[in-house]
Amino acid sequence: MQLIEISGQFRGMGINIATMTYDSVDTLKIIEENQGIEFPLLHDEGITYVNALGILNEDYDPGSRAYGVPHPGIFLLDLNGVIQAKFAEEGFRARPNFDGILEAAANL
């Protein structure tokens, strides 16, 4: 996971990382343990935040195994929880460019 590799750069800027997914809490715990992740992995119960942020990948119908998959994205929030920058891709395999994200984070 590329985010693990660059998490130290974010920490060096005083930026905390948290991720959110529709995966179950049990799955997230396994991922956390197997990959040595040191930042929070949050479970989006009922894809509430995916829907609120408008990032639901609508290629999958309700009831399908992949329903709930969001378009990959990264949001940079300020200390008040206000989104200051966002980065997203259309397909679930593509990921936003981390060089641009690090640059934007440095300018916050």
C-alpha cells in the first residue's frame, strides 16, 4: 500500500492519516496486523460517508459483491474538519498521484 510507504512524510509535516473503507471491521483488523499499518483504518458503516461525499462507484448494483466500492480518493482536511483539497480517480484500481498530494499538503 503506497500510503504506508509515504506516511512518514505526512507525519513529518504534522499531518495525521486515517483511511476509510466499506470493508468489515474484522477485515480491517487483519489488514492492519498483516501490513503493520500505524494509522486508523475506519469502517464506513452502510457506506454512509461514501454516499455523503458522492464517491460511490455506480458500476456495481446494490446486492452485488462489489457494491459500496468508492472511487479512490484522498481528502486533505484542516483542523476544523473542512476539506481543503481533494484528489480522486474514476476506476477502483487507479490511485491519485501522491507527489501532488504531498505538495498540496505542504502548502496547507
